[in-house]
Amino acid sequence: MEQKQEAFKRLLIIMDELREGCPWDRKQTLESLRHLTIEETYELGDAIIEQDLSEIKGELGDLFLHLVFYSKIGDEKDAFDVADVLNQVCEKLIHRHPHIYGDVKVTDQEEVKRNWEQLKLQEKSDKKKTILSGVPKSLPAMVKATRIQDKAKGAGFDWDNKDQVFEKLQEEIQELKVEVEKNDQEKMEDEFGDVLFSMINYARFLNIDPELALERTNKKFIKRFNYLEEKANGQHKSLNDMTLDEMEAIWQEAKKV
């Protein structure tokens, strides 16, 4: 524990020194750091997908720096410091884990999640916020859909089982098909969005992270497409010069590699 505390203290000292002596660090604001933090978060996400523990360690360090940086700026504004930030999250964790710090009994992780959302809703009710107001507006659409569904579930608004969700998905696909046949662009877009939302909901019932699943498919496609391109180059051809049957034959090879 002492070693961890010393490491954190060292980062705080370095942050003070950079804020005082480095022209770039002195210039940064909460707003200027925002897009950099988002970028760092995505870099951490990439490292996690790659399961590169060394890279994860490095990216976590970058995020730690950003959190300390925001806290330093808050301190300069006399709004909050790093101790305020850490104490607030500690109090939040204690409050939202009554099965650990109180006498509430839970049977599984789903009950823990339900309690968490209910407690969160109680906190928000004091501030006159809605159930879904805690979902950040700037989240990517797929992540946002997942969080919306999680929060609705926490409020008791959810399907009973995955079969019902799959039936709803099939219903949405049929509605999309109808609009495609009508060639109504605006309604096609609406129905396509409904299909995606239902797919994400079905993934939730299957305990699948849709973002991770899609990214794995992206990587798989890139690998196979690169194989196809390399094979074509080896035959002194461009993909535009090949027939679909020729490309499909190589694609099937790529699936076995």
C-alpha cells in the first residue's frame, strides 16, 4: 500500500511541476483536454481488445495523468481538488454497495446491478433528473443504446427473456423489409435504427458486448481482405480485374488461415 501511495504522490508532484513550468501544460484547460482524454480512452480500448497487458498498463497511466490534470485545474479554480474527487467516488461506492457496507442481502450480480440503478435513481430524484439523463449525449450510438437499455432494465422496464427479444428483432426486420420495398428513404432509416437497437438489446440478453463483437468482426474482415489483396498482387492483378468468383475462392482460403 505504501508503495502505491508513493507512486500516486509522485504523479501529483510531477503534475504540479508541469503545470508551473511547462508552457504546453500551463495552457491546457478542461475543454482542451476533453478530446485528448477521449482519444486516450479509445487507445485503452484497443489495448484491451488486443489483450496487450503491457500496452494496457501504459494507456492506464495516460488516463491517470488526465484525471490528475483535471483535478489540478479544478484546484486552481477553487472548485475541487484530487482529494475531493477521490472522497466523492468513495462515498458513492459505499452508498451504492449496501450489501457490503450495510445490511442489505443480495443473491447475485443482477440484483447488485438493480440496486445500483435504483440507488442512482434516488440520488438523481433529489436533483430532479430523469432515469436516462445520466447517459452522456456524446457517447457513440452503439454504446449509448447499450447504456439506455441497461438503465431502463434497472428501472424495471425490460423483456422477460431472450426469446421475446428475438421475436421483436424479427418483427423489426420485417418492418424494415416493408419500407425497403416501398423505397422510402426516411422510413428505411428509422426502421434500420430500430433493427440495430433490437440487435443490441438481443446481444445484452446473450451477455455479448456488441461493440466488442463488431470490432472483432472488423478485424477479421480486415485480415481476410488483406489476404485477398496480397493474393491478387501475387498474381499481378488488381481486385478490380478479378471476378467475384475468383475473389470468393481466395476469400474462402483466407477463412482457413
